[in-house]
Amino acid sequence: MPIAPERIFARRFVAKDPTGIDYAEAFEKTEHAEKRHQDMLREIVSRLLSIGLSPLQSSSIDLFLQLREKNFIFELKTATLDNLTSQCAKGLFQLACYEEALKSNGYKNTCRVLVVESTGQLKLNSYILKVLGSFDVYVFFYNSEKTWPQKVSRDEDPLENFLCFESMTSLKSH
């Protein structure tokens, strides 16, 4: 369709478009997820500091740990029952990108860890563990209702047990 200059007007944006998308609601959900993400990160970092570890972060990587000869890169994801699989897929891609960047900067022996908010669905959690495990990604579920050390665990095995085991395994294998 040809453009008639006299019919060009400033566009008006509204919170809800004809397709039914409520942008104000979407923004609110994103803001709520970001707050939950920061709360998760704050709690995990506080716990790691309390057990004598020194977590780091960058503008991209949520959490990074150097333990002996092993490097742990973490991605944290908030999730709902509706978006758990897509959040995990995003986390997998992000972890792969971070690992590639670290390798190109001389970091070796990295372990990729995804911490995702628990939806309480055990079958779905098992599926997530199986699928991401096939990509050598360790998945831990964050449950705000639980206390430490069970707050971040996989199959009732706390994150801190995993970190100690993986760190010691790395040391023994070299």
C-alpha cells in the first residue's frame, strides 16, 4: 500500500493490543521474576559465604566458583509450571555460552550448574534432570519453603555436598 504523507500521524501505544496481550501485566510478571531471581541469588551467595566459599559474578554470569582445580558456572532461573522447560532451555544455552567464553579465556575444567526454582512437580523435575544431565548440566532445585542445606538440592542431595564432592574428585583426578 502506498504511503500518503498527509496520513502519517504519531502512533499511539496502549497497554493492551487487539491480540489481548496486556503489556502492563507482562511487565509486572517480569519485574516479579527479577525480584525472585535476586532473592534466590542473595540467599545462595549468603549460604556459600557462610560455609567458607568465595562466590563471584560478572555482568553475565550469575555465580562463579573456583574450587581447587574446578570452576563452577551457575545460571539461576525462576520458573513456574507453565515456563519451567523453556526456562531450563534458556539456562542450558546461557551456560554453554558462558563455558565457551571461559574456555577462550583459559579456564579449564568447568562444571555447569543450573539452579531453577522448584515447581514441586516431581515427575517434571525428574524429566528436567534427565534431559539436562544428557548435556552434562547439573540441575538443582531452589525451594524457598525449605531450610538450608535442603533449600537448593537435587533428589534431596544439597548443593553444598555436590560442591565438596566435585571439588575433591577434581583434586584426586589430577
